[in-house]
Amino acid sequence: MRNADLALSKAKQLGRKNCQFYTADMNEKALEFILMEEHLLGAIKNEEFILYYQPYWEINTKKIAGMEALLMWQSKDLGLISPKRFIPVLEETGMIIEVGEWIFGIACRQAKEWHDKGYPVPVSINLSLVQFRQRDLADTLERIIKESGVTPQLLTIEITESAFMQDIEFTNSVIKKLKDIGVSISIDDFGTGHSSLSYLKRFPIDNLKIDISFIRDIATDPDSASIVTAIISMAHSLNLKTIAEGVETEEQWKILRLLRCHMGQGYLFSKPMPAEDVEKLLK
């Protein structure tokens, strides 16, 4: 019965209309999950999470256009842990709600601090599907913004394309509430989901972040180049700004500049860094 439960859990993770058979490694993964959950509970209690910031830049001028807040975990037992390992566990256990509010609060206060020092740099904050489905999301974010004193126009909310398309009517209502607060909206990982022009026109969004999988091969794969070209052209027609994720080479940057992509983010420009190091870039 326990093995059947593990297979059922796996099937639920993969979404509707699929069947999963029990395999031996499911026990190992289940144990890893339980251990990670225990460590994460300790991380919340011991305040082991920190925020790093990765700049995104104007493609034409290479001037800083904003910062993306990224959650990092410096575990006293496990060292620095990749978000890819622990964020799925936060989401599945629901801990992402508490941690997400902490992220938003820290990012808001940091944006306010930079603004007060003469660096009015926008900060973008990622929302997971779990957070996005919370009925009181807009009220919670508005409360945190007011408590921090930050100007809402300095904040951007990033939501993945797949989260956008889960429930069109619900998504539209949430986005409108967030826009009423004054924040900007970005669709993250764009190009990997199933958005259509008709839906994009309905959403009051501001930016499309082009998924790294297309940018990575833009200089070598004609299909990736064609997709990026189409996304940027479409964005221009809808008065949306584009941000290319994962720009790592001068060749990629030159192509994006020719295609009139607005902004870029990636190791060519800067790695994620602590807030104190960001100020050195801003000066």
C-alpha cells in the first residue's frame, strides 16, 4: 500500500492524465524529501535564508535596468544549497507561503533602502504557482509594501507562463488586483508554455522574460533563433518589453541587440550577488 501511495504521489506531481508505476528509487527519493523538509524547517527557525540579486541590463547601453531577487540557502549543516534542490520541497509542503512572504518583505525593504540612497533601481520578485493561487495574495503583498514604505512602481512580480495558463479567469483577476497596487508584471520562462496572442492581449502585463533554453542556442540553432525573433516581434506589437534570460556570450548579446530585445540577464553581465555587492555596481 505504501508503494502504491508513492506512485500516486508521483503521478500527481506530473499532472493530470498520466499513470506511474512504483519503482525502487521512489523510496530513496521519498526519504530525501523527508530529510530536506526537516532541514528546511530548521532553516526557517534559524533564519538561514538569504537573498541575492542578479542585475538585468539594457541591451543597447548595458546600463542596469533592475534587479531580480533570488532566494539562497546557506545551511549550517549542508552548506550553500542550490534553489533547484529546495524550492520544489518548499512548494510541495506549502512552506513557500511563509518563506515567500519573507522574501517579499526583504526585497521591498532593500528596494526602499537603495531608493533612499539615491539608487531607484526596480526589484523583481518571483511568485510560485502555490503562492499565486492564494486568495489573499494581493492583500498580503499590498500590506507588506505599505509596511516597508517602498514605492510600488519599483517592484515587479514575476510569474511563470505555466502558472499564468492554469486558470485564465482567475489569473486575470489576480493580475488586475496586483496592477491596481502599482507593481509591474512579468511572465517568466516565456516560450515554454502554451500562451496565445489572444490571452496575452487580455492580461495587463508589462514584460516577457524569454526562457534561457532559447537564448542558450540562439547563435547555433536556427529554430531557437526563429522563436526568439518571433517572441520579440510579438512583444513589440503588444507594447511589451522583453528580457532575455541566461545571456552568457557577446555573440548572444549582439544577436539580441539586432533583434531589438530590450533587456538581458545572465553571467555575461553579472552573477547573482549579495545586496552589499550590488551597491558597488550602482555607484
